[in-house]
Amino acid sequence: MVKVEKNEISFAKQAAQAGDIPYGGEKMSTKRYLVLLALAFLAIGLAACTLSASTPPPASSTADSAMQTLDANLSNIATQTAAAGGGGEAIPTATATAGSVDTGGAPATTEPPPPPPPPEKTAIPEATPGIPKTYKLEKGEFPFCIARRFDVDVGELLSLNGLNLNSVVSVGYTLKIPQTGHDFDGDRSLKKHPTTYEVLSGDTIFSIACKYGDVDPYLIAKINDLGAPYTLKAGRKLDIP
């Protein structure tokens, strides 16, 4: 209001100097005074509007300042929340186990196991070819049985091995087989064959062969798919060649 009064006085002086109105001891008419006063207020209003229009507020700087303030507030809130929850359980974080591979939920593929090795074929012995020079006795065998099997003279067999009709030989005894070519004196076959035989307790392929006389035990094993040690169970049916 002080500035307005000074402006009014200034305008009054200017008017007096221009000869429009008297100043000092001269009396100013009320009408002119009011007109000058209105002009003064109008000039002040125009000056204020011009100043306001020429200096618009910095919108961008104000927005940036607001965003910075918001970020700072959010940061403070997060810090206070973490400090307040310090005594609670920590949120577990996912950690990759060493050696594990994230398949994204897809089922793990596994290689099929290798096929089992083929079973080893059972070694099936061949029938004894011709007439051997020696033969080792197996369980259930005796000199007369061997003489029938190889079609040799039993007297020569006993004499060659220093045996007689009353001699007892054990399993594993090695007999010398005569090579004179003299045949067995008598019927070599004791039972008719080929046929089927039901295994009895204590039987071996060697004792069964001796029951038939001229049958080779290894041929029995071959046609019945038997491998060493040629174990037999009572009640089994064997094909006899």
C-alpha cells in the first residue's frame, strides 16, 4: 500500500508539471483526482499481469523434484520395513545345487539300461571218440562198465591194470585201455534204448550210462543240455540215446 501511495503522488506531480492539475497549494478537482487514481490502479494491475505471464513456473523441474522426493520416501519405507522385520525369519532364496540342471519342469530323460549280456552257453562235452588209451573213473563207474562201453576184452583190461574180479577201485582211478582190438565177450547192451529214464536219488550220468551198458555218459549230457558238474534231481526225465 505504501508503493501505491507513492505512485499516486508521482502521478499527481507529473500531472501538475504538465499543467493538467495544480500541485502544492493549488486545489485539484475531485473528478480528475479519481480518474488519475483509477489509471494508477490500472497500471499497477497490468504490470502484475505482465510479470505473472512472463515467468511461468518451471513445470519439468517441479515434476523431477516430486519424483526424487517420491523415490526417497519409498527408499525410506523399504529401509524401515527391513529394519522392523529384522527379528523375523529371512525369506529363503532359491539357490542352484551344484551339478543340478534346471530343466524348466520338463521330465528328466534317462538313458535305458544296457541290455544284459547273453548267457554263457553251457559247455556240452562230446562223446568219447574211438577207444582212448586211458580213462579216469567217475562216480558210479567200474571196470566192467568201461569194457562194455569201449567194446574191449574185459580180461585184457583187468590184466593191463593189475586187477582181478575181486578188485575194488575208487573214483578218480585211471584205467589203461587195451588197444589190441579184441571185442567185449558178451552182450554190451543191458537195457533197450533209445528210451526215457527217470532219475533216481544218487544217480549220475555215469551210473545211468553203466545201467545201459554201451551208452556214453557224455552223449546223455549232450542231448539233455546238461553241463558240468551234470547235477541231476530225482524225478527228472532224461532222454537216453
